[in-house]
Amino acid sequence: MASGTIFSIEEFAINDGPGIRTTVFLKGCPLRCAWCHNPEGLSPEPQVFHGADGDRISGTVIEARELADELLRNREFFAMNGGGVTFTGGEPTMQPAFLCEVLDLLEDVHKAVETSGWCALKVYADVLDRVDLVLQDLKLADPAAHRRWTGRDNAPILANLETLKRSGKPFVIRIPLIPGVNDGIAEMEAKAALFRDAPGLRRVELLRYHKTAGAKYPRVDMTYRPGFDTEAQPVVYKEVFGDIETLVL
């Protein structure tokens, strides 16, 4: 039985897939996005979190069966409202054995994963086979800009996006809108070209940058250095996506 490390379970989530859902946050992420709003999800290890009510440990080690049993308590509720369970992070594919085992245990439950796609092709394919919906983050199409702002090349992401497109699996593209970083017209057109004709694409979600993103960094003994104007408003180019349903959240 695999075990993994999670840092939050949020019930009654309404923006992480269809219906009312439970969202599970897994610790660990290979990217270091300058705008990350979950710094407690970056490290794969449990860590001290300085909360308003005192220090606590952010990160709980749990076995796959225990987590699945907890999630399955709401199986009938999910069935009544068309909801389910969504796994996010951090980056959930950083714990592939644990993630896949939990997914296998969630029988008769709608399952979704939110992922950056930065993982090995086999890991991505294994997760893809087990979920009903993918919430695919897409931050930057330009490789050099991606390395600058996330610390990693985007080649694995683009390769996995091709796998997703060929699979026909339903998916949503999520694009964080970061002012002066990835909201330019050329960059947005380049991103749109990556998925425009995919048969499984359901919609595009443009997520506005929130200035509160840096508030949690001191709570995990980190310094927030975004490197862009956090007071600026991102430009929104919905038109580049043509007739694809596009939401600004």
C-alpha cells in the first residue's frame, strides 16, 4: 500500500470540475512559478507553517487506502450532484504511485486531476488512464520564458499535452494570467495554437493573478520575489481562442 503526503483536503469545491467536489492537495512541485500562491505545496516534505493561531505542520503522510476511505464517505453526495474528487497540489504527479493507487480505489466516483503536465510521459499516461477529466495548466508556450519564470523547460509539458490531445479525454485548459509575463498577444496566440483543434477540449479558463499570492510565503519561511509588477492588471485576449468557451475567473 503506497503512502503519500497531502497538505489540505477541501470539501464543497465548485471550481475544480463538475458538480460539488472534494479537492485533495498533494505536496511537492518541480516548478517554481514566480506567482505560486501555494508555497506550502512546493516542498514534498511536511514543514512548519506559521499560522495566525500558532505553528502547525503543513503536510500529512497518509496511506492510499485511508485517504480513499475518507473520500468515499461522500460517494452518495457526489452521485446526487454530479460531483467527485479532484487531485491538485503542488503537483500531484510528483507522487505517482500514491496518486494512481488512490485513483484505483475510488470506484464509481468522478475523478479529475489538475496538473502542470511536468512529469515523465509514462506517469502522465498512467494518470490519464485513471481519471475522467484533466485540468491542464498551461503557463507559457515560449520555452525560454517558461524556464525564466518557472525554473523548468516546458518540453515535457508540451509532449504530455500532445498525449492528452490524442487521447480524446475531456480536458480544460487553465491559464494563469500574469501581468507582463504571459498575457501578451503573441504568447496568448502561441498557447491557443497548442490546443485549439483538440477534440477533448471543453473550455479555457483564464485565471487572474491575485495580489494575495505572496501572503503565505513568510508562513513557510520563504521570501516572495515575483519579479513582475504585482499591481498591474493582466491583459485579457479572449478572442484568440475563437469559438472555444472561455471563462475569466
